[in-house]
Amino acid sequence: MAKKQIATVVTEITPPAKKAAPRVRSAKHRTESAPATPQPESQEVIAQIAYGYWESRGGKGGNPVDDWFRAEAELRHRA
């Protein structure tokens, strides 16, 4: 009977390449028109609007996250 040959494979593990640091842009080159996260005072207004949606349903049903997003959209539309 013939002997089986087993090949041993050795692979070299290389660390992942480092990502370049993001470039810092000056304010005059900023493309955003609104901040990424709502300001604390606008969060309170959004919460009040969302609470109003919940109250209008009689305090039952619905999804608080959907109410929040709907309130955010309404606030942006008002502005």
C-alpha cells in the first residue's frame, strides 16, 4: 500500500494596513447644512411632538421610534 503524503501549508499572517487619518476641512469647505445630531433644545421639542402623536392615539399602540422620526421630519419641515 502506498503511503499518503500530507502537505503542510504555512501562511504568513500580515497585519492589516493602517488607514489614513481623515482630512480636516475648514468651515468654508463644509458641505453639511445641519448638524448630524440634534441639539439638546431641539431634542426636547422633538420629544414633545412625538409625545403629542402618542397622546393623539389615546396613549395606545404605535411605535415610539416611529413617532420620534416623524417628529424630527416635522421639525425639519417647519424650519
